[in-house]
Amino acid sequence: MDSWKSWKMVSLLVCVFAMVREIRPIEPFFTSHLVKNMNFTLNQVNENIYAVGTYSCLVLAVVIFLITDYFRYKPLIIADGIAGIFTYALLLGSPSLTIVQIEQMFFGFFYSSEVAFTTYLYAKVDDKRYYQKITSLVKASMLFGRFLSGLIAQTIVSTHLLDNVYLVYISIISTSFVTIWALFLPKVNYSLYFHRNKDPKLNNYVEHQSSGIDITGNTSNIVYATSKVTTIGDVIKIILNDFKSAYSNIYVVKQSFWWIMAVTGYIIVATYIQVLWENVNVDKKQLMNGAVESIHTLCGAIGAYIVGHLNYDWKKFGDIIFTIGSFLLGLLLFIICSCDNLWLLYILYITYGTLYQTLLTIATSEIAKHIKPDSYGLILGFNFFLSLLVISIFTLLFIQGLIVVIGTENQILTVSLTFFVMCIVFFIMTIKNWKK
């Protein structure tokens, strides 16, 4: 099978997995389900349930990345599906707080092991010219799955055709499907670190140079695959070399800084926005969380698609774009944390999510352009780990109250202020670039 057909077939299999994996209609109403159907308080949800999920993601993020590579992806993809089944099966009946906390641990594994099927593609597709295409296809599939998930959730909740427990059943069915689907994925003979290809290959250095993209400007980017790595020491050397190659580039550091803080803010907002909606909904109106998540995901996908096809020199003008974007994100969240109208909150959240997805697509593509293709999963995985680390520290200090407990509104206000700080930082860099 030639490379053109090969990458399309593998991408199709992974895209189906990624799309169905996101069809978990309980998610838009998860807080509501915990409060109304399981009788947990909002404080318990905030401090005792979501916090466990945050810590689990942090602990598992790095471990999963390394064992994913060691076991060559497919076993972890299957385990991802199994963890998803346990995540939602534990919600059936009337689980205790301890059971729901265990459920959050499984969710931490499920959430963190997303890296397994994304890096699977990079290991399975030999021709690195297709990396950008397959990345965008998988991202689009995930967003479409979330759109369908929100649509299904809202239809069930609004029409009352089925009891809300069916949101959990459908989530179990979809995770069961992807577990079975994963069994049919082609196995990977080589991985990026522990099982490297014996055939020497030039790591796309010439292609990047010919297209005018500067990676780091040193010969360390010419990477020859070696024979199978059998020692941890060899793997660590390769990983450290990839880190040095990426983070010695100040442009990658700058984009990674924005990426880390933006993802941190988004996860905090996305996790606790449902708590804010519950707080504001004093009249007990019908929640439209599913519809909001669908529209938010669809608009984000459209924004990401548009910027992905723009022929624009982001490196030259990106600082001013991220200055304006960070200011608008901070402003939207500032209004959200002081708003008490549910419908206005929905509109502001959709706008925030759309702008975030658009800017994140730019930052992600810019990082990917200026690092070695083989290290794409490692660098973005490490950036994601740093985001989880910041979230965990924030949770420990301000949600579980090691220093002080702050309410949901103040949590979102803190994220808003973070975006304003990033706006100032990028504005200063814009001024410095103009003076050169």
C-alpha cells in the first residue's frame, strides 16, 4: 500500500475512534446529574469530586505518555476505552462520594490517555508530510463528536423522551464501541522512543528548510532513526535532545507559554462553568448546556478550520494577534464572572470558546512548525502536563482551600486576570519587535 493510501486508511480508523469517543452526552449535564440525581452539594462537586479528577490527570499524564510509547500505542488505546467504560458505569445507581471519586480517577486515565491515539498516528504514518493533515483531521473529528454529543444530550433533556440516566447509558455504549474498534487498529512496529526504526531516515529537515520554516537552526534536527532502544538511559537522552532542540528556540518558548496558560484557563473554565450555570439558574429554568456545548464546539471547529487554511505569516504578526486575543478572552471572562443572566452566560461562553479554539489552533500549528516532527507529541504532551500542574496547584490552593477557598466566580475572575497579564506580556513583545 503506498503512503497516500496508507495515511488515509489509518487516519480514517483513528478519526472514527476520536469522533465516537467524544459522544458522551452526560458531560454537558455532569454537574447537574451529580447535584440533582445523586444529591451531592455544589461544594462537594467543586472540592471533593472535580479536584480528584484534576490530580489524577496530572499524575497520569507523563506516565501514560511513556508507557504508551513503550507498549507501542495500541494497548493503551484499548485501555483508554476500558477506562471510559468504568468512568460512566460507576455513575449508575446511587454511588457514594468515594465511588464517584474513584470514577474521577478512571476519568483521569481516560482524559490523559488521549495522547495514545494522537501519537499513534505519528508513529504509524511514516511520511511526515502528512502530519499537519492528520492532526487537523483528528481534531475535526473530535470536535464533531463533541457537537453530536451536545446535540444528543440537549435533545434528550429538552424533549423528555428518555430519562436523564440514558445520557449515562449512551456514554457507556460509545466508550464500549471505541474499545472494540481499537482492537482492529493496525499494530505499530516502531515507536518514537523505545522502539525506533532500524532504517536511517532524515527527519524532514530538508523539507522544512525548503518551505522556509526555521526549526532551530542547528544540525541536531537531522535525526537518524536508530536500532531498537533497550535502555531507559538511551530513551532519556533522546527525549532530552528533543526538549533541547525545541525549547532552545525562543519562538517555541513564547508560543508554548501562551498555549500552557490558555489551556490551563480553558480547562478551569470548562470544568466549573456548569457550577456557575447551576448557581445562576435560581428560577430552575431548563438548562441548555447540551445545545451550548454543541454550538460552542461547532463555532470553534469553524474558527480552527478557517485559520488553518489562511496563508498568513503568524511569526511576523502573531504577537499583536495574541495581544488582542488575550485581551478579548480576559474581557469575556471578566463579564462572565459578574453576570447573573443564564442566557447571556451561554452566549459569552460560546464566544469565549470559539475565540479560544481559534487562537489555540494558531499556537499549536506554530509550535509544530518549529520543532522536529518526531517530537510533536512529546512537546505538546509536556506543555499539557505543565497546564495540568498549574491547574493542580490552583485547585489545591484556592479550590480545596490550602490558602483560601474562592467561589466559582472568583475562579473565573482569576483566569480572566491571567489572560490580561498575557495580553500585557505579548504587547511588550510586540513593541520590542516593532523597534527592531
